[in-house]
Amino acid sequence: MNFPKAKKITTQRYEGGLSKIPGVTKSIKLSSNESALGCSSLALQAFIKTKNKISKYPDSNSSLLKKTIASKFKLNQDRIIVGCGSDEIISFACQAFLEKKDEVIVPQFSFLMYRIYSQINGAKVVAAKEKNFKTDIYAILKCVTKKTKIVFLANPNNPTGTYLNKSELKTLRNKLPSRVLLLIDDAYCEYMQTKDYTSGLELFKNSKNVLVTRTFSKIYGLASLRLGWGYASKDVISSLMNVKPPFNVTAGAEAAGVASLKDTKWIKKNIKHNNIWSLQIYKKLKEKKINCNFPSANFFLMQFDKSCDANNVFKKFAQSKIILRKMNNYKIKNSLRVTVGNAQECRLFIKLLDRIF
């Protein structure tokens, strides 16, 4: 008997950070860069209020959320697209722009979904080498060919925690051919407090060949609701809308997103918390002579020397119920990533660092 034959897709599968440890109850998850303080109470209330709408389709255009985003960030509402997580916007870009034999460029150590969505759509992925785990714009430019269609980068970058400054980003866009779409993932931009940093949205909101994505999964604490958005020129957004399915964002997610954007006190509280604890964790990591990124987003990439085995460190933390993120899938040797948790979780992490090292 013959069966339908699926097309051959040669790409690795994405594996998220572990949520549970076998045999361990009430484990502490510091593996997925989720919000340390959860979501806004206003967002939760708004989500609950949509329960009576559960039998009805949501607004396929997410009009209220678009209007709120446009108002908050002073954007053109017609140039916004909303998705089921920002990774869906990335998927739309790949579907809309990539064909077989096209090429995309990604930094050597970057969010794996850039590669996965590109390969699913038949493109060749070219990895530009990094310098000290930082994106190298000139390495990217050297990789550009006539086949290059999209350049992907997150700023700050996941999983390395490094970032490009305003000047570097502008230089990259100016030196890239105008026919190449630059996709900047702003997933962690709210955490950035350094003076030389400018978000992709702020820097390129008037550009015709830059697509900026943002998410509600990180600082807004809505990871489970899967909500994100993108901003680009009308031409780019029109192309993305051609592949966007109807009703991709639920009414509950949209309502929570709107409330989150309006709760500025909650966001400021999250930023303050991250500033305080990321600095304390950074100082402790340096004290233990563990190489890591300077505080930028809400996580650290811990790189161990030859005297220390990352797998053993992972196991020791797991024995104390803390789940870290292994970097095997990213091919970063002997390293682990840790998310900045709430105050209690951060204290325990620091206490365990002292015990283990």
C-alpha cells in the first residue's frame, strides 16, 4: 500500500528549555527567559473577562491591539501585523519572501527558529561567525551574495546576551543591498538600559526594508498566550498578510496584550527588578571566574573553563530543583544559560553558585 510522501526537510527540531526534572516536584524553571514576575494583574483580569467570548471567533485583524500598539509607540497602525508569538511573524517572513535557492544569513549563535523556518521554506542558511559571542556585522556583510534574501538578528541576542549598538546596526543596514530584508528581533529590548543601545523599532520605524518583531512572551509575561507583533513598510506587511491565517490570535491573548501595554507601572517594576538582580548575578559569576555576558537582557550565558563540566553543573543545580538551559542545540560548548528569576529564585541561584564553586 502506498502512502502520501512528505517533503524532505533537513533541519533540526527546536527544543525548548526543560520545564520539569524527572522525580522532582516544584522545580524552579530558569531555562526559558520567561518573565521573573509573571504578568500584570490587569492583563490577567482582561484575559479572564474574555471567557464569555470563547465560543466566538476573535477579531482576525486584532484591531484593538494594533491601535494600542500604534498609540503607545507612535506608529502607523496599517504597518503592524499581529501573530501567535513573534516567531509566527518570522515564519510569515520566510513564507512570503523565501524560495528555493534563496539564502538567508544568521549570526553563528542565534535563535534557532530563524534557521528552522528558513530551511522549511527551502532556503540555504549561511552562518556568519561571531567575535567573542557577539554578532559581527562585517562577517555578515562578507556572507552576502546575489542569492541573499533575508538577514536575521536578535538584538540583544539570544542565547549569548550580547548586542549591537546603534552605530553598528545603522552601518549594517546601510551596507546591505537594499533588496535584502533585515529582520531585527526586539524580543528583549525592554530590558536594555545601556546608553549606546537603540531598539530596532526606534531606529528603523521609517525604513522600507527592515522588519522588526516584538513579543509579549518575555517582559510582559504572556508566554503561554503566544502573542507577538511585527512592524515594517506597508509593502512588507502586505506580503506578510498574504500568508497570515485568519483568527491566528485569540481574543484572550489580544485583551491581555492590550492591558499589558497600558500597565506601565508593571513594566517599570519588571525593569527595576531585572536591573537589580542581573547586576548581583553578574558580580557573583565574575567572582567565581565564570565567563558571561554583561547584564543586558534577562539571562546570562555562562561559559565554563576546562576545569568545569557544564553537564555536571547542570546536574548539581537540578538536584536543588533549579533547571538551567543546556546549550547543546546551539553548539556552544561547555556552557549553560540561566534566566533572571524572582527574588527568591535569584537568592537560591546565588547560594548554589557559592556551594558548587
